[in-house]
Amino acid sequence: MALDRQINPEMIMLAREARRVTQRELAERLGIAQGTLSRIENRLAIAPDSRLPGLASTLQFQPEFFLRTDPVYGPSASEF
């Protein structure tokens, strides 16, 4: 899947927290190591475009959600 933009790690974390899914659970569902997901969320690694369909399907967000670059303000979903 060729995309003009990268998957935004902040949006992965936001979607994961909104769905109350741990890093370990999401990593297992995506078939990757939890450490890999942690590195992606912390901007130490780039999520490949091939992960976009799995993220969207697993977390039940539109694929475009993960490409947003708008700053995320306010409390995280886990604070509710």
C-alpha cells in the first residue's frame, strides 16, 4: 500500500487507549513483539505502511485516522 504519509505513532497510542487495549494485546493481535510496538509508539521505530490495515481493523478506526498529523491535546483516554 503506497501512502504519501507515515503512520502517526500518537494516533496508534490514542486509538489503543481509547479501545482499552494494552500494548501487549495489540502487539499480539498484530503479530509483532510488544517491544516493537513500544518503539513505534515512542518514535524509535517507524510503523511500516503494511501495518495500517491491521491497525484499522483491530482498533476499529478508519485507516485515515492513523495518518493524521494534528497535535493531540487534552487527557489521554486512560485518564477517563
